[in-house]
Amino acid sequence: MEKKALLILSCIFAGLFSNQVIAQKSTSIPKKDIPKGFSASPNGLIYNLVRTNKDAKSPAIGDVISIRTSYSLRRSEKDSLIFDSKTNPGGFVTLQLSAAEYKGDLMEGLAMMHAGDSAIFYVPADSFILKTVRVESLPPFIKSGERMRFEVGMAEVNTLAEIQKKQAVQDSIEQIQMKTQREKEMEVLLAKMTERGDNQSPEPSGLIIIRRQPGNGTKPKNGQKVTVHYTGTLLNGTVFDSSVERNDPISFNIGQGAVIKGWDEGIAALEIGAKATLYIPSWLGYGARSMGPIPSNSSLIFEVELLKAE
């Protein structure tokens, strides 16, 4: 029961801090309750701060901070750990600094720190659980009046505007990388098309349609059920699927996302009875997903015949 409760607390630690402000009155902590080497703030926070650079940036209310942290109940060295950010991607917890809500609030301690600082804080366990984690009642393994030990290293401090700017730069970099990757993939796909004796400019999406046999002049309407025979191959010529070999054509409602984007676009462009070759880049296929014999980020070639639409 205790381990289950500890797990619940660790899962909901980040991002649950209140922005409310309460009036703080000076709180006197008996010296016997303050560990050696620690200090106590007027509002009841026990702390030991190691400052590495006093000129580094200190967070203000509303800033976004990234911290390395763990917290535990200090009864024994064994089985006391409740949460450790090492289990998070990157090893950090990112949160927005808010005003202290209660006496001894961790937020008061975080506001004391600068980027690069490390600190240990003793925070009232009952206040943290009830007011920060916001559960209705204390878990049975936590005693009223005891404290949690937080070990914190402040890695980064940013304003919201700085975070938004960094995100915009990152988005731009990712867009450039994606554009470059797609251009390289299209070069390979066009080379394969030429090698096979075909010549056709891509559609704006990147799809290449080579019409082999005309149809009856009628194209399927969006939402119609179409029936298609197909053979799919990788660029190296490996056949990964064929309804022709099974003599079992596929039926689906066109334009409804039931198939890959290259099929929705390519089949919609054909007349009933038409045959065509579809050269499909990966972003119109299965993208970064691998699908059985189809590796991730694979361009595909389909020989298709639109049998009917109803």
C-alpha cells in the first residue's frame, strides 16, 4: 500500500503548483529542529544552499525553470525515496515558478536559487501533499508534522518569452531538417522513376502518378467505396504485398483516412477502370513507422487498378 501511494505521488509531482499567494507570517523554528549546516527562513523553510555563481540568473515569479531533483522521507536511507527526476526524459523537471502558498513551501527555496546552484530543502510533508500535490488526505505512511527532504540542482532559468523564442528556433530547425530530408528522398524516388523508364513531374504533395490505362471518364467522389487491385514494392524491387496474387482486391471509403495519404490522393485522381503506377514518398506512406516488411521512412511504388466505385 505504501509503495503504491509513493508511486502515485511521484507521478503527479511536476506541474501541479498553485499560483495563489497567501500572507506569510514569520515562523520561528526551534534550533534543535534545524540540521547542522542548515538555515531557516522567516517563513519556515529549512535550507542549505550551495551557490556556484552569484551573477547567474535567478528566477522570478512566472519564469520557467528546469531542475534536477529528488525527494524522500528522511526516516532511513532505505526505501525513503519518493521521486527522482533521473527517471524523466533528460533527467529534469520543468515547471513555472509560482509564489509560495504555505509556510515552508518549496517555491520559496527555488526562488532563492540561481542557475547552476544546488540546494537541500526540508519541506513540511503534509503541506506539500495536501496543497502542492493536492490530494484530499494524507497517505497513511506520512505523519503530520514530518518533513520531506528535497535535493535540487537548478539547471536553467528562462522567461516565458525566452521559452517561446527557443521553441520557435527549434521548430524552424526541425522544418529545415525535414525539408532537406524530403528533398533527398525525392531525388532518390525520381531517380528510381527514371530508371524504370517513367517521366512525370510530382504533384505538389510529392506524389507521382503514372497513368498506364485510361478509365471510363468517371472519377470516384469523396466518401465513395472504391475497390482496388494493387501490388506494392519497395524501391529495391521487393514485393511486400499484392492483392493480385491473392485475387482479393481491397475496398475502402476514399478520402476518409482509411488508407495512406498517397492512396487517398492517387486513387481519387484516377477514373474507374484506370490502371496507374503511384510513386509514394514516405511522408505520404507510413512515415517513420515500420510496417511488417516495410522499413521506416520508405518510399513505395504501387501498381494499382481502380475496379469500381459505389
